[in-house]
Amino acid sequence: MEWSELTQREQQIARYVARGLTNKEVAEEILLNLRAVMFHVYRLMEKTGSKSRDELRLWGAAQDSNRIGPTSTGGKAELED
């Protein structure tokens, strides 16, 4: 699975997971329902072949660090960095 094959929302959530945020923290950051975040994380794990959240975190961190150009996470975290 390539980063570019993910939707923008999946990329956004993958970045937050890669930073170690919980589903609840991600939901609060992007103002999305917790169950929606849980669904996205589940689908990300399926798409990437990750067997655990930690594997997904590592995959997301590696993919995001290999991208060229600015990364926009959206939400208030971007302003704090």
C-alpha cells in the first residue's frame, strides 16, 4: 500500500496515529466522532496489512517521513508545532 492510495482523511488520521495519539485524541483534534476514527484506523490497518496499532504507527511514520513537501495535519496540532 502506498501513501498516495489513501484518502486525505486516512492520511490525516495515519499522521496522528504515527505521532502516537489515541483514537480519542485524534477525534478531538480533527473534530470527528470517535467511532468514525475507530473505523478509519481499522480500515487503515486492513489496507496496510498492519496487525497492530503499533505496526500502523510505524508504517505511518515511515511513509510520512518519506514524503516530499509540507505535511498538513489540519486541526489545532498544526498550529502548536
